[in-house]
Amino acid sequence: MSGEACVVCGMRDGRGLVDVVLPGGVPVMLCGSHALMHERTGRTAANVAELRTCVGERRGTKRRGGREIGEVDELAESLSSAFAGERRTGERRSV
């Protein structure tokens, strides 16, 4: 195959990698998520560049409303800010 990492995202954990052969006969390694995305797109990618375009990162780093770059996951950001005051610091940790 093409290597030991997903050709789209670079994930190297062998437990989540699968071998996929593109329609042109090109063998590639994909993580499970990108393999599933590739299967569900219904489009055929003839090479790695087309595959990356077809199933690559779809989330932008700009927030809605044109605000500055922030966390992509709004739910994670909300949870993080909600509990930020409760985070332990070095002096508050129990022994």
C-alpha cells in the first residue's frame, strides 16, 4: 500500500487504517473515517489528490459571522468555557 498512514489526514494508528484501491488501480491507505467518506461520496477519485479534495477536511476554522479563528467545534468551546472556572490548579490538587 501507499504507506503506514492515512493519505488524507495522516493518522498512523494501524487499528483504524484500511487498504483501499482507487478505481484507477492506485492502492492507498485510509483511516476508517475517510474510507467511509470515500465510500459514501459516490464519486470516484482517480488519484490521491482527487481523493483529498473529495473527502478532505470540510470544517473551516472561521466561525460563523466572520469572527476570528477559534475552536472549530462550538460545543467543545462552550463546554470548555462553562467549566473553565472549575479547573484545578497545582495548589488545589489533592495528594
